Amino acid sequence: MGKLSAMPGRLSAMPQRLARPRDPDGHSAEAEPWRAWYNLKRWKLLRIATFVRDLFTCQMPDCRRIETDTALLVCDHVERHNGDPRLFWDERNLQTLCKPCHDKTKQAQERRARVGPA
């Protein structure tokens, strides 16, 4: 019996005019306009100032890794800002985390906090 090769799909891609533009992480600018703040020069300077203040050291108590490559560091908001400019720009609300601690440990803490106590 022959093998079915290329059958044309019956569903086509969503027309571009209906699709909302999204960033590489899947977030839409319409839903989260504050994401543009991360591209401002003010944020980039505040980020570096935070790294210098924290001596390029991850602030997670179990880690404390010193990292000289700023591409491997994250300037993290201690308290989630959720678009609140006061919390977003407050340097006391910022800390240096290494990427592994931010992407794994801190994100897990935030997910648990959103779900609430079990």
C-alpha cells in the first residue's frame, strides 16, 4: 500500500490582521505596555547601577555567585510591579540575581505566591 505523502492542510494560518503581535516570550504589547520600559535607557542605567551596588553578586542566600558577565545577570524586582511605575523604578525594589536563580528559584516562588497557600 502506498504511503500518504504530503496532504495539504485544511486549516490555514490565522490572517495577520487578526493576530496580535507578540514578543519572543509570547507577551502582547497591548496587554502589558510596561514591557517597553525595559528598552529605555533609564532602565538600562538603573540595571547596571543595581549590579554595581550589589557587587555583581547574586542576592539569593543559597547562591551568592559573583558573575562578571552582565549577560548572565538579571536585575530583578523584589516585589512584583505589575505595571506600577512606582515599584518598577524604585531602586530599593531591585536586586541582582544570576540567571539560574532568577529563571528557576525566583520564578517558582512567584508562581507559588500567585496560587496562594495550599
